[in-house]
Amino acid sequence: MSDLRDWFNSLPIFTRYWLLFTASLSLIGRFGILHPRLLILLYDRFIHHFEIWRAVTSVFFYPLSQSTGFHFMINCYFLYNYSLRLERGEYNGRPADYCFMLLFNWICCVVVGLIGDFPLLMDPMVISVLYVWCQLNKDAIVNFWFGTQFKAMYLPWVLFAFNLVISGGGMMELFGILVGHLYVFLKFKYPQELGGPELLNTPKFIESYFPPQQGGIRWFGSAPTQRIPSQQQARNVFGGHNWGRGHVLGQ
């Protein structure tokens, strides 16, 4: 238990509590402590009865059953892996900027959920964060199932196509891609490539709650330069590396 606690406390703040609330609310609904219907996003209850907590719980809650358990675990792994990479990588030392990105994606997911009548928002929220990482690291090589390799920029679309073929779904992945693309466009492409104003500057009140940490590098309006050499290491879809054979010392 001490090892688990140390691992949990070592996670950056937003990845830590996002993962915690997701596991907690899903288990609460699974064991009937709260009825799952109270945790999902329903247009009538949210708009006409002002049950505003649904906008939050619908992101964290996922119904657990024998048929959905594997998908839930995959979502949790993507959440952990790509949120951790962003928070410790591109947003390192800038918790306010990462918080604002999550808030923007969350609001967009809620709007899409209300318009499209989607009661569960875990899928599009996770995919939106994965999409942002893939766009900021688009030339990184990832490995997918069956040994296929491709650039990270294609990973969200591969996940969309995979779910479309295997389960006949894919709509949640598509909406997550659209939300993530909207953030990347407004934050980076619109001000940098089209010369427009910066529309997604982090509000000062968020920075007052999450001040910049020492050692973080601030950047605005454009994605950070690639820190990966031209001959990049291959990554698999779960974050591992493909290592070479290496050399014996002294040879």
C-alpha cells in the first residue's frame, strides 16, 4: 500500500485527481452507492432542473460491467499516459495553462454532449487530451496492435477507425478529436499561422490558484519545438519504447 500511495502522490496534480475521481465515481455507481442515472448528463435534468453537477460527474463516471470493463481500463490508461505526458512535458511548470486546457476541453465536451444527447463524456474528454499530445508530438512514432507503426498525429484517427470497425461506434472518439482540434487551432494555429489574436490565454485568476512552478518554460501562441532528435525512438501505443540491441562496454 505504501508503494501505491507513493506512486499516486508522485503524479502531477491534475492527472492524479482526474484518475482518482474517475475510478471513485465509476465504483460508486457500480456498487449502487449512488444511482448511475444521477451521474450522467441528461439535457432535461441539466437545463430545466438545474442539476449542474451532471456536467462534472458525466466526465468522470463510466458504467462498469462485464462488457464495458475492458474499454474502461483502456480509457484509464490513455488518461494516465497522455495526461501525464502533457503535464510533465509541454505543460511542465505551468499548471494553470494545463488547467485551462482541461477546462476548455471539458466545456466543449459538455456542449457537444447536450447537443448530441450523449450522457457519458469520459471518451471524448480523454481523446481530446490524447489528440493535443499527438499534435504537439506529431512526428513521434507509435506502435499499435499487430506491430503496425505510424506517426503520433494519426493515432486518434486509428482509434476512431478501430472502434468504428470493431464495435460499430467511433462517435465519441470523433467528437473528442473535434474538441482537441478546436483547442489546438485556437491556441496555436490561428495566432501563429493565420496571424490572428491569441484567444486562449490563461485567465489571471487561474494563475493565482496555480502559479508557475520553478523550472517550467512558458510559451504562448505556438507549439513547443520538438525535443526528439531526427532519429526518434519508436513508442508503442501504451507508452513503451522499442530499444535497440546495445553494445557491450569496452567494445
